[in-house]
Amino acid sequence: MKKKFILFLVVLNLFLYLPVNASTNTYERTNDNLLIPDDIEVTESNRSNILLTPAVNAKEKIYDFADLFSDAEELELYAKVSNYINQTSLDLAIVTINYNNKHNIQVYADDFYDYNDFGIGNGNSGSLFLIDMDTKQIYMTTTGNAIRTYTDQRYNIILGNVFTYVANGQYYNGINSLVDLMSSYAEINPLEDGNYVIENGKVVKDNNDILVCLGIALIVTIIALLIMARMNKMVFKASSSRNYLKHETMNIKKINEVFLGSSVTKVKIAESSTGSGSRRVGSSRSSSIHRGSSGRFHGGGGRRF
């Protein structure tokens, strides 16, 4: 009997310290206690958004309201997300829902991140990935430093890879791919994106691209050398100025020059100007941003499946 009691205490202790299923761990928001971060300003326009947003423990990271993951898968994803956070100093939350009470995936994702205590460092830096089974969409929202890390080009590549899994019902594999790509991109300067490709769900150096560039450079060099060699064969050393004259056509006449004066015409060259109305063309390193109902800025985008 004593052994059974000790075993019961051990199991109970494990449940106390392991992350619990996030889909059952929510808190009630009220007008008197909205349960929001201190930096959020409550207004008449965002109060309803706050009340409609589930209040959760921001430390859990995996919020499987749609029950897409098994308990074991949740624990594995929690460990993977925690490792990502420790390595990148960027927060990350994974959310799945069966019903979108805001009927807009961008608003739901932004609000879930902003009205719970997510974010690391300045600008509440981090991301949230949402699988909405109601509207059949996936969405990735970024905040703070994560906006610069996950540019438009990058999050679209990430969404494309996750989509291939989610569209086939492989939700666990999709989130695994998500975290792998986000981890890889966090270590690469956006300026170097052109030197990398996606292989087997990983961001890797594009060695083929380097070989192609070297091959092109070698071919161009060989062609230039051949042209120069051909031109040198056509040149011979002249021993006299007569080599440059066609004697039977020579007819030298006396020429008298009379200086009559000169005139100069001045033409003003207009200076180019971009002016205040010029439009800056975005690059692959740019991030589109929008403002959430909380007042915070976000990047990111979504896709239907």
C-alpha cells in the first residue's frame, strides 16, 4: 500500500511540472480584469477584441484547441519550440482552433499574441503560427525583431512548405517543418538569402548556384582570351608610314584657312530628382507591416488549404 502511495505521488509530481494540454488551460477575461500585458492601452474599439481572445499561460507555447496533436506530439513540439526560443531570443507560439470567433485569421493571430504575455526583448519580439480549421487557413504573424528576421519572401517560403503537410492532414509534421525553417532563417542574414535554397525542409547553402557562377565566369574568360588572341594575329608591325597610304589615290592640294570668329551655344542639363512623391521599390528583404487592434505592428501572412 505504501509503495502504491509513493508511486501515486511521483506520477502526480510529474503532471505538476510537465506542460499541460493548452486546449483546457484558459482563463476568464472580464471587464474588471482583462488579463492583458501592461503596455496595452484599452480603448472602446479594442475592448471587444480583448474579451473575445482566449487568455492563456504564455509559457505553454502550444495551444491545441482543435486537438490536432496527440499528447506525446504536444510535448515534443513544446520541447522543439523551447529550444528555438533559447537559440534565437525570439518568442514563438503555436495555436490551432476549430472556430474563429473573429472571422478573420489575421485579427485572431495578432490579438492572441498581443493580448497574452508573449514577446521577448524590445518590441515584444516573436511569432505566432495559427492553424484555423474553421476557415481552412494557416497564418504566421510576426512582431518586433521577428518582422525583420522573417521577411515577406521568407515567411512565404515557410508557408509554402508547411502547406504541403497541413493540406494532407499532417499537422505535426507541418509544425516540425515550420520550426526547422524558422530556426535556420534566424541564423542567416536576409542579405544572403540568394545563396540559400530549401532542401528536404531545411535551409541549406546553394552549392549548385556557386558552381554555375564559376562555370559561367570560366567560359566568359576563355572566350575573351580567344578573341584577344585572334586580334593579335591580325596585327603586324609597320616599318614605314607608307604602309598606311594608298599611293595612286594621293592628291595633295594647298589649303588656306581664314578665321572668321566663333560662337558658343550653352545647353542646360536638367538634374534628375526623385522628389517626395517617388515610390521605393521593395526588395526580397522587405517586410510588409500592419497595425493590430492592440496598436502594435505586425508582419506576416497566410494561405488557404
